[in-house]
Amino acid sequence: MVHANRRMRRLVLIAFALIALPALFAKKDPYDFRFGLMTMNGQGQSSVYLETTEIEKHADPSYAHGFTIKRKNESQFFYYFRVRFPEPLKNIPPAVYDHYKVLENGRVFESQEKFVWQAMESFVFDKADPVGLYQLEIYIDGELYRKVDYNVAPVPEFDF
């Protein structure tokens, strides 16, 4: 009986260690980050209202997706991002070149670096934008912070 109790205590300690130790050594994210569908909040700023990586391609300027990010300690940071399209974009409007570096023959757009308290980036679709797998890379203080793979799907057609 004593031997069984000792074995049970040992098993409980091992189980606790397997559950608790990874949490103790996990790297804490110093940022509040959200990606998904966006809307304007009460202060007139873009905010994520639905976190998702499945986005329908509505060519409507009120249908936006994107990300928000800020440091939990509320200090400033430098950031820029890259968006990788499923295929190179054709007929890129000249105004895009004022805000982005266009790389890989139109397949990647890279934003200008900004120094901010928080970042709020929203994107809308053009009719010519492709559907498929997109990738967003966010760089903070010169280092890759996060990659987000998201799928842009055509708007479903309903027969009534």
C-alpha cells in the first residue's frame, strides 16, 4: 500500500511537471496582436472585430481586413510589413509605388518603415486581386515578428 501511494505521488508529480514546466519556460509575447476582419471603432480607428484567416474577396471599400499591434508595455517601435500575393499583380496603380516597394515582379508589396505607438493596417480588395493563399510578414525593430498565412476565397454565389 505504501509502495502504491509513493508510485501515485510520483505519477502526479510527473504529470504536473509535464503540464506546468512548458508554461514556465514559454516565451511571453510582448505585443497585443490581432489579424482578421476590420471595422472603424468609436475613435475612428481601424480595429479587428473578427479574428480569422479565411477572408472573402469583396471588392467593396467597406469590407476591410488587416491587423493591429501594440506593445504591452506601451513603448514605441519600428515596424514594416510585406504582403505576398498568390500570383504577381498586373496593372499596379501608380499610387501604390508611393506607399510600397513592389518586389518580385508584383508578387510582394513591402510597406515603408514607421515609428509608432501602435500599428493599424487595413486592406481592401480590388476586382483584379487574385484569390488564393496570401502571406503577411510583420517586422518589428528590424526582425521578423510574425507570419500570417490567410486564404482569400471568392464570394460564394447563391442561387435563389
